[in-house]
Amino acid sequence: MKIFDSHCHLNLDSYRKDLPEAIERARQAGVKGMMVVGITVDESRAAVEIASRFSGCYASVGVHPHDTASCSEESLTALKELAKFRVVKAWGEIGLDFNRMYSPKNTQEKWFIRQLEMADALDLPLIFHERDSGGRFLELLTAHYGGNQRLGVVHCFSGSIDEMEAYLNMGLYIGITGILTIQSRGSQLRALVKQVPLNRMVIETDAPFLTPNPEKNRIRRNEPAFVKSVLFKLAEVLDHDPQHLAKTLWDNTCRLYRITDTLNNKQA
Ligand SMILES: [Zn+2]
Ligand SMILES: [Zn+2]
């Protein structure tokens, strides 16, 4: 089985002590593809380093809505430089998060739009983060996103069915996390995934966050190996063969990030 974790943060401090081991555990679990997602300039740089070192790992660069308070034009210039590495396959994660409000709304919006423009100029697929923006994310997307010819994913989807349909109409992919495996918190998501066309969904861990069941019971920190639990829960919910579903999701992820397997000729 070949599984793609379409969104993880192996570039965070949580893996400082055991990064090679975490990647090896992922490979043993059949997780042969991992997208390491940037959230600040430093962590985007770390993502590029990891992707350059470990085969099967790819990187994205971007400033997360939480971190936009410290974003500047200089940050964007640095990210643009990083984006030249061929392991960089996407721009993100960018978007709006009005749940935690770590950065003011207008600051989040300003850098969301600026980064949309950057990704557009570089022709990179987009990784979106949206939480509790009350429709504002969709408004800005409608006004500033290139539409059908562009590629993008709304990661850790947590919106309504109407929002989901709007994203699908824009040609976006829907990212499904381990929330799917959680008894009460995942019930709405389990109902919604049935409405997502099979060729538009991808799975992710968002590790080190959102540890799925059953791993949640014994381990606090999430890691890419555990995306297998998201796959099996999704297969159960959709009543599909896990093997076949893994292949479909792998192909979707490669299409989304424009990854061709032949690119993979690194050492580790
Ligand atoms: Zn996110
Ligand atoms: Zn993330």
C-alpha cells in the first residue's frame, strides 16, 4: 500500500529528537509521500531542508494566518527564494483563522491576499487554512483566486456543506484529517465526506496536531505514520476497499501538487 500524507509539520520542534525515526515509521506504515507544510519563513526553510534530505518528502512555503502579525514584504521575498527549490510543490498554508485570533483580522486578510498573488505569480498550488472566518475566507477567495485553472486544497476541512460545495466548484480539493476518527467531534465530517467526489479528496495528519484514533489513546503527538488510521476510517465511512482508496488518494495528491514520482531520486 502507498499512502500520501498531504499535510504535516515535520518541520516543527516536536520532531527535533526523532525526525529520521518518525519518517522511517511512516515508510514502514506505507506512507511513502509526505507534504511538509510551512507556517513561517523559518519553518518553511526547515521544510525545504527536510524535503531535500528525505525521499518521499516535499515542501510548501508560506505564512500561516496565526503568524501574519510578523509577516512583511521581506518575508515574502525570502519565501520566494525558497520556492526555487524543486522540492517545493505548493504555497501555504495561508488563509484566515478567526477562532484563535493570534493575529488581527485585517492583518490576516492583507497577507492572505498578498500570498495569493505570490503563488499566482509563481504558479504554485495553494494550501488553504480556514477556521471560523464566517464566510470571509470564501469572499476573499472568490475575489482574488484564479479559479478553475488553479490548484489548491482546503486542508483540515471544518466548514459547512455550502462552503464545501463552493470550494468544489472552484476546483479545490478537500483535506480530511484524523478528526474523522473522533467519536463526537467527527460526526459532521463523517456525514460530509460522503458528498465529496472521490477524485477531489486527500487525507492528512496535520501532525503533530490532531492525533487520530486509535493512536490517540496511547500517544499524544501525531506523526505521518498515523495517516493510515485516517485512510481506514475513510474507507469504512465510504464503504470502499482501503487498498483501492489509498491508490485514488495517492493519485489525487500527486495531481494536486503536480508531483511526478520520477522526481524522487534523493539519498535517504
Ligand atoms: Zn492549518
Ligand atoms: Zn497545518
